Amino acid sequence: MLNKALSGSKGYWSWVVFLLILIGLGFACYLWQLNKGLTITGMSRDVSWGLYIGQFTFLVGVAASAVMVVLPYYLHNVKVFGKITVLGEFLAVSAIIMCMLFIFVDLGKPMRILNMILYPTPNSIMFWDMVVLSGYLLLNIVIGWKVLECEHQSVTPPHWTKILTYISIPWAVSIHTVTAFLYAGLPGRHYWLTAIMAARFLASAFASGPALLILLSYIVRRFSKFDPGKEAIQKLAAIVTYAMIVSVFFVGLEFFTAFYSRAPEHGMYTLQYLFAGLDGYSKLVPLMWLFAVLAVVALILLINPKTRSNDSGLKIACVATFVSLWIEKGLGLVVGGFIPNPFERVTEYAPTVPEVLITLGVWAVGFLLLTILYKIAVSVKEETA
Amino acid sequence: MEISRRHFLKIGGICVLGLVAQPLVKAFAQSDVSKASRDPKALTGKKWGLVFDATKCKYSEGCRECILSCHRTHNVPAIDDKKEEIKWIWAEPYENAFPGQGHEYIAAEIKEKPFIVLCNHCTDPPCVRVCPTKATFKREDGIVMMDYHRCIGCRFCMAACPYGARSFNFKDPRPFIKEENKEYPTREKGVVEKCNFCVERLDAGLMPACVEACPHKALFFGDLEEPGSDVSKILRSHYTIQRKPELGTRPNVYYIIV
Amino acid sequence: MIRMRDKPYIILGLVIFLGLLAFPFWYNVGKASAAPEPSLDTPAIRQLSQKQCVEARSYMRKSHMQLLNDWRNWVVRDGDRIYVAENGKKYEISLQNSCLQCHSNKAQFCDQCHNYVGVAPDCWTCHIEPEENK
């Protein structure tokens, strides 16, 4: 089936070349980073994780795209998702690969990464994150590929794919939970130390993953003869709606606890920093308000059935959902956790140009993979349709 | 040429497994009959601790002996850029060292009084808990130790430490070391580092460099589990506090305020 | 299934892959270098009454990397800093303060061999080399 990725229109190839250029730029910057160290990034002693780990955290959420089509299809017999399960799974595969790359580029000593396997440390959440992420990656590659292959050959998929699919459902929950535990178990990081973290991760994942999947479905429909189907998209839109409502609700809960209790150990200072500025530092304030505005826009467009069932309304809603959650989780959550620092001082963070280029490079790797996988999937679907 | 893909993948898979297994087997096959022993001169303790007496410290008058001595002994680079600074021991004003333990009417001389801060060598250290490679671990004598050979530079420990005690080598530290101590290694770009309670000196029978260097006897070091040690006596006879005790890390550095 | 008509491509791919894999070998072709002669001529060794390493020469030659590995684990992880050699002699466990005290001519000693076999132990970004090698 791989050869299906090797023939395509001019548009397809321009897109691939564009991604390759981004990858090349990112790779060059990465070589520079290897040579100079992480000093070329905007990270500091106080804000010791930045854009890379933020992307990682956000993309773990995007990987939920798979479970949100698989679960209704297999457990609730929602037939319309049958056509697009593979799209959800391949999106998850690309997202997880990006996650792993983001962890990798964030390491100070990447050549020692095998130490995580040579000295397995079960008390470290990072160890479990490695285990669940690689497991989820494997599950989705195997299931997605095998089922697509069977479709290609017009045979019914073997029974074991179904078993693996059932396993992949709770497994998807585990990746968000364990990733949330990276943050939620650290004493002294008030903004992260909240039992609701895993629930927040699940909610925002179930919004951002399917939102991207909807947008990708529209793109697939526009550029190929394969139509994921209006009904499937509408079902996904309903999922995004609920998940987005719950996400925003959870963020609201954090606000309440912080500001009504007024106890600093519930993250009040961080929220102040993020949304109003603290001690005269306010770099992230405009972005966080953009998050708030986009979230409201998304909710209005999603909750109103008229706009939700309208193609352009839904597209805007999905973009708004995706971008707002990207800001909240991919930037505000990670960077905010470090502000103020353990001495109650504010050190701000802003990514540098090479850091942004490396980040774009990793996204480009993910999108290249996604493009190839979708090209194959869509070609198979076009043939069998 | 009728090899099915399934067969090919099987063989390939086994080969990959073998490649992964090789270093694993190697790691476990290490000779573990230790032919090494402790230095008979080594200071031994069950739980090392340090007491800082703010009433004696002359930091405000310009004394920096503990810091200089520590940083010289351990080849800690002097990087001016605050964002990439590396420090094992330094001073913080009361209100920053003990956030939440002051109030608005506190005497100005206490509020701004410098307190020496360093790794607390917690009894229940979060950094050890989160390290994915056991590069940070706890010795039997309570010292939270780093194995720089194993650190992958993920900086999870920096996120976990509530005391800001850890520094990351954002760049090659060597150009920033004024005079190298040839007897101790430096670190390199990409690893985290922090105070080690001078294990290399304790193991050779010496007191920590900061304690030895303090000309005003403001630092005390000893075994907290040993009732006769200096630190135990001081803790029994003075009112002392710890940094952020509410976090449950049980720090082993204590402070005499007044 | 691997199809018959793909065979030439597969073989070509394999050949290129193997060629790349063998890069270190053909890169060094024609550069045949003389067998290394690590020099033992250092002030510290000159003063030794018995010209002896921490362990027998054959053992050192073969297993010094393993020994160094053990050394650092004993020191860093167990706090044991005295090495008791096969013959009962004791040494301070230290790369900088023992090995390189005697072998202070790192460039003519360690590096000689390592360059020959093409290994580059990454110790010297942290461990400080003796003065004369800079």
C-alpha cells in the first residue's frame, strides 16, 4: 500500500516539499542546539520547560482523536464512524510521534536517552509516560494499518484487531492521565498541584483531537473523492461541543478555588500572572485573553445548532477550539506552572527563533507523516468506494 | 523469492529485539563483586543535616566565604546571565527564602536579612521520585546525590524541586570557571547539577567546604540521628525553622532566625 | 508478499544500506596506521619502584573500561572510594587523581590507543585532563 503515497498531484508534492523544507530548517537549528546546548532556547533556570514540553503536552491530547471515533463505533455501534476510524488512528500515530520528538529535542543529553530503558524507574511518572505512549503508538499503527490493508484487499479484518481496539480505548485514557500526573504530583508547583488535572487533560484532549479531525475531514473531502460523510462530522462536532464545555468549565473551577479561597497554594498567583500580569510582568496576558475569547467564540458556534451544522460555522468553531486549547495547554499551563518561581519571583519566558523553528520542524515531521498516512488511507478508500 | 511479509517482519522484529536486549544483558552482567571499600577516614552518619545561624552570618557585611569556597571546590561556573546561572549555595532575603512565613509588619531587618540556601537533602525528596533514570538518588546517609554520568537532562527534577536548588547547564560551563580545581570534575552542557553536601569530602573525612570556610561559625553540619552531634544539640536548644515544611519533603537544612 | 519485480530495487537498497553501514571501514582504508605504542614515560611512573598498574597489564589492556565503569559506580552510587587490587594494594578511586596522576601523558597514552581503535570516551568534557595535554 505504501506505493500509494508515491503518486500524487502537483499540489500534493508541493505540500510535501514545503514540509521537507520546514523539517530541514528545524533540523539545522537542532544541530545548532546540539552544538551550543539549550542556551539557544528561551528557557531558563526558573522556567526550565518551555515550548517543546508544551507541544508535547498538547499533542498527547490530540492523540485522543483515535479513541473518540473508535469508542462510539465499537462500543456504541455508531456506524457512521466506520469510515473514519482509520483517520482518527493515523492522526493519533502522527501526534504521538510528534510527542516523542518533542521530548527528544528537549533533552539536554539526547544520546543518553536509552538510560530510560537501561535503568527503568517505576517511581518516575516519566517512565510510565514512555510506556503508555509507546504502547498507544504501537496499538494505533497496528490496528490502523491492518484494518486498512484488509479494506484494500476487501476482506474482513481479523478478530485480533478488534481485541486490540478494545484495549486501545482504556489505553487512550491512560496516556492523558499519566501525562497529567507528570504535573499534578509535584509539591510546590501550586498551579499544577490539583487533583482535577487529569480530568482537565481528558476534557481538553477530547475537544482538541476531534476538532482537528473534523478540520482534516474537510480537507480530505476537498482534495479527494473520499467523503467522510456529513453525519460523521456532525457526530464529532457534538463530541467537541461537550468536551469543550467541560474543558472551559474545569478551567473555571480552577479560577473559583484560587480566587475564592485566596490561598496562594491554589495557584492564584499564576492565574494572576497569566490573565492580568504579576509584579509588572505580563508577557502572556494577551495570549491568555486570546484563549478566553476564542474559547467563548468556539462555545457559541458549537452550542448553537445552526452554526454547528453549518460547514463554515463548524470550521471556524473547530479552529477556535484547537487554537484556544493550544494556548491554554501548550503554553499557559506549562509555562505558568513555573511562575512565580520557588522564591516567589517572576522570570518570564518567550521562545527564541531557533526554538520556534525546531518546533515547526517537529510539527512538519508530524504533518508529513500524517499526509503520507492519509494519502494511503484515502487512496484505498477511493478505490474501494 | 517467496518470503511473506509476515515472515520478514518476524525475523526483523527478532533482530531489533536482540539489538535492544544486548545492552540490557550487558548492564545486568556487570561484575558486582565489589572490590572497593570505604575510606576508613570517612565521616559516617545516618542522616546528615545542616544548621544555618542567621544571627552569626555576616553576609550583609560582604562575607561570601561559604559560597566562594563551595563554588571553587566544585568547579561551579560563574555565569552572569541570571537565566542560565548555576549555583549550589547562595543567599536569599527572608521573604524569598521563606515565602508565606512572613507578614506585612515584619521587621525590615528580618524581611531583608540574607539566608544561605542550598539543596535541602530532603528526607522525602521529590526530585528523586521523579527522576526517570535514577540519576538522582538518595544515599544511605541521607544525601541526595546526582550521578552526572546518567543524567539525560530532562529537567523533571527542576520542576519537582520546590526550593529552586537545581541548575541546568544550558551551555558548556568550562569557559565560566575562573580557576579550576583539578581534583574535582566539572560538568558539561546538558546535565542538571546541585549541592552534594560535599560527599567527596565527607568520604575522605572532611567537613563540607562551606562549613569549614565560614569564618563566623554560622554553619553547622552533622548527623541528625546522633544525639551528641553539634547539629542535634543546636536543634534541641534553639527555635529553628525549615523551608516550606508544609510540602512534606522534610528538609534537612534548618535555620536559626533570631 | 515481496514481489519478483521488486527484487532489483530491494537488492540495490540493501547494497546502499550496507555500504553506508560499512562507512567507518572504507573511510579508513589506506590510512593504515602503526600499532599504538602507549608511552609509560611520566614523572609519576618514573618514580614507581615497581612499574605496575592498578591491575596486571593484560587485564588493564583488556578491561580498563569495565574497571572504570565499576569505579565510578562504586564512588558515585556506593560512596566507596578505596580500590583493593587483586594483589591487596589499595588505590584512591579516581579518574583524575589516580589514573591520570600516573598516566599524566594522556595524549601519548590513552589517546594513542583510542585513536587507533577509533573510540572517543566522552569523559573529558567533565573530567579535567592533566595540564600537559592542553
